[in-house]
Amino acid sequence: MASIRSYFRARYWRPATIHQLPAVLLAVCILLAGSLSVASQTGDGATTRPAAERAAAVQGGLLFGLGPQAHGALDKRIVKEAPVNMVTSWYNYRTDMNFFDIYRTDVTPQIYAAGKAMHLVIWDGYPRPGTPGGSPDGIVQTKYGPVCGEAYPLSREFQTDMVQLAKNTGGPASGPPLYVSMFTEFQTYPCREDGNYWDTGQAYYRALKDAYLEAKNAFHTYAPNSKVALTWGGWAATFDDPARGGGRSMLPFFKDVMDDSDFQSFQAMGIHENVEQTTWMVKALHGYGNGLSLLAHYKPDNDSLAVYDADMKGFFTDSKMAELKANGLFGFSFLSQDLLMSSEARFQQAKAAITRYQEATPPWPLG
């Protein structure tokens, strides 16, 4: 299971183990790998477009985003040089609200004035006093009885905070949208491994569904431009346990809230096979609600450059883009710029991919 919870543990509590290739050698490797297909050119400048490229053009492109915070995002090189039209910010716990209060006057207006969408990722994963790092809080009393898991998402304080967060990040309905990826990696919220299975996590999840719907309504009320989704950990695609409602078989148990959402949302942070996980999630989520989905945060959990390079090669081809778009994917957000800025060759690769496969806005997805 690759999650933002394990990513932060690895990033801040483990020594780095990945050694980068020299930039020149890396550039040669990327070119030889053919990670971005290029149409053949004739002598007079005309372009021969293969069938996969024509299919990609018919499907349109993607809305690309960059995290982890909107503050300072407009000054990032990739945002300046490529059509990154969505800026992603993370809300992790109520202690972040002082930071987001500043957004209301100093950050949010700048992002919308630049013609870019805002994207919020709401996650409950930071340690609490007296608990192991990132572990669930314990027993929480709900109308479904006592449940074991993270307390904050089920609290009245959370709902109050969501009203304030909506006011701090929202804009007019006529402007660029605010996409909200609520409760990212929610399978980690119940205690122990219960979250990966409906049979052991269902009591907590019934309460979480109620909290999600209430928070969604708050965003719609106080941020007229908001579109809200429940956000899956993409590792659900990696296993299936129909008897327990685990992995792939867990999705149908959330049909009620997914059908009532503005779109579907998921992450991809595996240490391998992110393209395969994403493809399965996009196709599965296409069967819920309006069929549209957003990859809310992508980055290999272990910061592996080898995994990142393989993912970039796998994601950004005409045929894969056409397949994902045909099944409802409308957006792709990089969790951060760390890996794509690790060398000039990787920067140019990401810039070329975003430029080639971007969807010009407006109109906005779900607008």
C-alpha cells in the first residue's frame, strides 16, 4: 500500500537511497526510451498523424495541476513555462487553518486572477499528541455506535472548519473552479488494516459518508465554484477480496456517495505500476456519477526516479492518453515538482508532456 502517510514518513524520517543519473546520460536515456511520441515530419512541414494521436485529439486533453501549495506556485518554473492550469493545495488538519486564512486575501484571488483553477486535497494524516505518528486516534462515538479510527473527520469541528476553508478558497461560480478532493486515502482512516475492507471498516465508513456529504454541501454553499469528490487510495486497484468487500470489491459499497459527487478522485503513489493502477481506477470510477475522474496527486511513494521515469513513459503516449480520456479522466496533478525538476531533461520531458496533452481552458471540466 503506497500512501501519502507512508510518503511523509519516508521523506522526512528515512535517508535518501536513490542516486540520480548524470543529466546528459539521463537525457540520452529519455530520448532513446521514446517517452513522448513525436509525429513524423515530411520535407514540406506537413505532419502525418497516427491513429492513436487522432484518437487523443478527439478525446481532448487533461487539466494539469501542481502541488503541494498554491502559495508561490505561480512563480514555479513549470507553471510559468507549461500550461499548468490547476494549482493544488493540501489541508491536513485544523492547525492549517491559520495558513489558509491568509489565502482568502493574498493567495486565492491571485490564482483565480491568473486564470487557474484551485484544487484542494483534504487529508487527515498528521500525528496527534499521545498517538504514534499518523496512526488513527482510537474509539469515536457516532450514531452508528463506537467506531475505531481518525476522530477529526467525524467531528463537529471538522464541519466548522470546512465552512471556513470554503470561504478561504472559493470564488464566484462564473470563474475558474475549485476542485475538492475530500478525505484522500480514506482507506487509512479506520484503525489498523480495517480500512481496506468493508466488512471490518463499515461502521466507521457509514459515519464518514455522512461527514463527507455534509462537507460537500458546505463547499457548495460557501464556495459557489466548488466541485467535490471522495478520494480513493489508488492501491484499491491492486487486490480484490469479494468475500470481505476488500480492494476492488470495496468500490460498490460507496456507490451512494460517489453517485452524489461532482466527480471521482483518486491518488497514484505506488512504488511500481502507477500507470496500471491509474488505468484500472479510471475505468472503474467511470461507472459512477457522471463518469469523470481526477488523479488528485501523483508521485512515487519512495521518490524513486526509476519508477517516475517508467511512469512518465507509460502515461504520456497518445494511446494511453486516449484510453484514459475515453474513460473519463479529466485532470492530473503532480504532488510536487521535486522529481520533474531533478534534472533539466526531466523538466523538459514534463513540460513537453503537459504542453502536448493539456486541455485548453476555459471551458473548464465540470464547468
